[in-house]
Amino acid sequence: MGADKTRIIITLCLFLGIFILPWWLLAVLFILGFIKINYYYEGLILALIYDIFYFIERDLFLGLPVFFVSLVIFFIFSESVRKQLRV
Amino acid sequence: MMMVYLSKNNKKNNFKKNGTIFLFFLLLFLLFFFGKLSFLNKPLSFIVKPISNLKTNSSELVSDFFSFLDSKENLLRENKLLKDNLSKNELILINKKLILQENLALKKMLGRTELESNLILANVILKPGLSIYNSLIIDVGLENEIKKGDKVFAGEDIIIGEIEEVFKKSSKVRLYSFPKDKIEVVIGFNKILTIAEGKGDGVFEIRLPQGTNIERGDFVTFPEENLNVLGVVEEIIMNPEDPFETILFKSPVNIFELRWVQIRQE
């Protein structure tokens, strides 16, 4: 299967997952997506969509859209994680 | 062996590409933060309803299949237990109706009339377990004259949260029990006014000086809404070295199993 096809399928699955999976499982799948796919920008857009749908300001998260922010931070480090895991 | 070096131009291009992407996401984040992307919520109910229906129907199909396999004896036992529970609850309900009538009559005598309110039934399209923010998405919105701040009930009397954001055909509900969220409540027969802190999953915590006579099973309500229950005291933790006691109370409904809620408009 081509890299583009994998990308599209993973993106579709994650999009569907936003509406049916618990947040912790979805976060794990996003992280796996970032590790598996090189520069997975679509993942960041999906994370933003997640926050558009669900975000509510909470003191615990300092009022930040923590799902998107934490995945952006992971995305920044994902390349070095990929290198270490030799994906 | 052939060595491959990145040319200066290549590095420059990569830097430019990454910079552009970073700026793009920063712009998206800022647009989101200032609420300029909320229009994307419009198709939410169209996307979610079929998915959530499919999910509910498939889980019902699976549970129906397993109950079909259950033995007759088990079903008869369960049936008897449910009938017993039903008759007990009917008695409690009658008692409650009498108390409510008495309460309203007393309020009338004291010149305090209840505000007229209107309850709207809503279907839960996205449950709190899906969201890291413990938000609930329901299928009523501006079209049903829902406003920010309207109270959300499970059943008629159990208050669970309030409307946070309203869209055309859907709304976002803020559940009160989220960790670190604080709300003003009254507790016990003496109606002690205090602050409760959310602990997550419908559980709250209150700290009060020891000797306040709070007991297990006492109701916790909002200061202005005496008949709407927020939770029931489940545990009181006392430590002789601590002048305060920790009271844990829990919402009587399981917020993860909610399928319908009611919104009260005043």
C-alpha cells in the first residue's frame, strides 16, 4: 500500500475516532500516527477539529485547548522519536 | 563510498517550509482561540448523529444478542427483582410528590413563588467519556432558544451541568464535576453554604470543620435551587489530627450512560 493511501486511511480512521473513541485511546492513536507517518500535518488539523468540537475552558488545563497543544508539542519532537525508533 | 551532503539551498528550503507550516498552525490556533473557527461546529450534528445512532444501535444489538443467550431462570430472577424495585420506587415517588406539594404550598404561604420554567428534552450526541474536557454535546441549540448558562438536568431533579456554547442545532454542556472546577453548594439539613471542588466522573469534594453533623445520604443542592439535587454524600473522611473533615459526594446518575438530558429555560 502506498504511503499516501496509508496517510488517507489513518486520517479517516482518526476523524471517525473523534466521535466514537474515548479521548485517551484517541490520543494514543494520534501519537502512533505521528510516529508512523512522516510530518503528519493532517493529524494536527484533526487535533484542532477535536478541540473545536469539544473544547471548554478548564482551570486544570489553564484554559488552553490541551489536546491540540500537547499534540503540537509531540509533533515537534516526533521526528527525533522517529529517528530513535528508526521508523 | 558516495557521501551525500545537504546543500545550503536545501537546508534553506526546509527551514522556509517548516517556518511556513509553523506560521499556518499558529494562525489556526489564534483563530480558534478567538472563536473564529466556531462556524466549523455547524455541521457537527449532521456528522455525529448517524455515527452515534450506528454506535448505539450496534451496542444494543450486541447486548440483545447476549441477553437472548441468557438462561430463562436468570431472566425470571431478574424480572422479579426489577418488579420489586419498581414497586418500592413507586412508593418513594408518591411520597416525594406529597412532599413537593407541601413544599410548594408552604412557599406560597410565605409569599415565595417559583419561577416559571420550561424543560426541553435533548438527545446526547457526544458523551463526556469522548472528551478530555468532560463536555457533553446535545442536539438542541439556537433553534430551540437554548441560551448560555441554562441548567442541564438528568431526569427532572438531578442537575449535572450548564450550557457553555450554543450553535444552531447543537450545544456544548459544561459538566460541574470536572477536576479542580469549583461551585457554590449547600449541604445537609442545616443547609451549610460552602464550595465544592470537582473530582471527575460525577464526584465532588467538600472540606468543612469537623462537627457539622453531615451524614452519609445527605443531599447537596445549589443555594438557589433547593429541590434540584447535585449529589448525595457518599463518604466522610475524618482525621483526628485535622480540624477539617473531607466530604465526598456523588451525582446520583452515571454521566457516562446518559442518553437524554433536559434543559431548563427560565
